[in-house]
Amino acid sequence: MQASLGPSACPECQRPYNKEDLKSSQSTSKEGTQALNSPEMEKMLLCSEHDEKLKLFCETDQKLVCVICRDGDKHKGHVFKPVKEAAQINK
């Protein structure tokens, strides 16, 4: 298995995903939407490069990013939304 599957890999299990998977992930969770808001889940959502919380969603790359990633060259000129706002739009 590869260490990184690119910009569309789950930060937890490294499996590839697409936009439709994000919309359906709440309905397939064992605990439902509560699992997405749990402190344990928040701890797991850390940037692999900076060990910062993934608080932003890069609409350009369709990827969760930290604030340090946002300010770097890889995401220069991209459009971002807070994760919670992006999740509400995709419900």
C-alpha cells in the first residue's frame, strides 16, 4: 500500500474518496453524525505535514487542509471554507 494516495485520500485510513463519498459518509457511520463531532474524531483529523487540525476545506482541491497549508504555495489563490460550513453545504 502506498504511503500517500494524493489529495483525495482519507486522513485516517488512506483510502481514496470522491465528493459523493463525503456526502454519504454520515449515513454509513456506526454512530451517525455524532461521530463526526466527537473529540476523538477531531484528534484524528490532523495535517500529516504540520500536525495541525484540519479546520479548512479547499474547494479548489476538494481537500481538508490546515491553516499552515492554506498559507503555503500549494494552495495559493485557492478558495477555502471552514470545515463545518462546507459540511452543511454538502448535506
